[in-house]
Amino acid sequence: MIRKFFKTGNGWSLFIPKVIIELLKINPENDSIEMEIENEVLKIKKVNTNNME
């Protein structure tokens, strides 16, 4: 799946299809995510906010 970034305000956004959100079991209204880069690959994962301080 190829996507392009689009400008929003002073930053850039990336549209993530609903099917990807569902596969990651993310509720966009309540959940937080963590992003990390490893070997030029962007990784996105759901964060368990119950353990966050």
C-alpha cells in the first residue's frame, strides 16, 4: 500500500486506512500510539496508557 503525506498546518499528516486501524486494535478516539524508526522503517504500535505516568 503506497501513501503520500499531506500538509496540515505546520506539519505533515498520513492517512491511515480504517482496516489498518482495526488490525492494530486501535481506537483512534481513546488510544495512544508509539512511533519508532528502525532501519529506515517507521513502526507504529498501540500504547497501553494504563501504565503511563
